[in-house]
Amino acid sequence: MLASRVPVIAVCAVRTGCGKSAVTRRVVALLRQHGFQPVVIRHPMPYGNLAAQCVQRFATLEDLDRHQCTIEEREEYAPHVEQGTVVYAGVDYRAILRAAEAEANVLVWDGGNNDLPFLRPDVHICLVDPHRPGHETLYYPGTANLRMADFVVIPKEETADPGHIRQVKAAVQQVNPQAVIIDAAAP
């Protein structure tokens, strides 16, 4: 993990589809409410010319066109941009980190799938899925995210079986008893 000159909040998960992007957007909104200037660094999606994707900066929807983003990339980047958040992505994470640090006073890592953050977080948030109990400890690297987390968010509780929620909480408490558990809905 690369060390940053500014604070880093990582939002990761144990599996894809847990709700990281919505939580990341909420974290960014809260940071703004408190006077911070956050920039999102997004997990890479190196589908094209890697040399051209060294450092990509997205501040407008037109930037998505200019960088010839795939549908998958647009799906991840556009909601941040529409919220007014600058997003960095690409494949040279040292260069991305330096560019993002120049315009932010806090960085938010928006992890793709269930991968580990490429930046050393000051705060590590991990999402678990109460609709897939047991997955929080079965899949790597997601289980490593759970073990490193400072905060564990259990989203979608309004649609999950209460027994599954209890099962997920018990697993979290067993593998990472220091983590603060946050119960959440995903309306």
C-alpha cells in the first residue's frame, strides 16, 4: 500500500455488490459537510491501452468520453462526477496518488470488487452482505478487508433475514472484535 501525505479513508468490501459505491458517496458527502475537499481514487479497470490509462482524471461527464470509458467504468465513475466529486483512476498508482493529493485534503479509496486498497488507509471501512452470510470469511481478499477494518457496515438490513444479520455480526465479532459495527439500510 502506498502512503499518502493526506488522510485516506478506504471503502472496501468482502464481496462485490455489497454497496461500496453508495457508502463511498455518502462518506464524500459527509466530508464535504464538514468542510473537507475529498477526491475519490477508484480501483482500476484496465480494459484498454494501459499507457493511455496511466493517470486518468474525471471531473465532468465529458471526461468519461475523452478517456473512452467502458460501460462498467461509467457505471462506477459517473455517480461520483454527478455528485461533483473528482475521480482518479488508472494504472500508475504512485502518479495518481501524487496528482490527487495536489487537489484534495482527504482521499477516499473506492475499492472495486472486494480488492484490498492500494493506499494505506487511516480509516478502513469494510462492507459485509447480510444476504450472503458466511461470505465474509470465505473469500480472499475480502476476508482480509474485514480483518483490517476499523468500521464494518452491514447494509441492506431492511431486506435481510434477521437471522442472517445476527450470523454476519457474529462472524465480524469473531474475526475482528475491535471493529465498530454499523447497522445500515440501503434504500
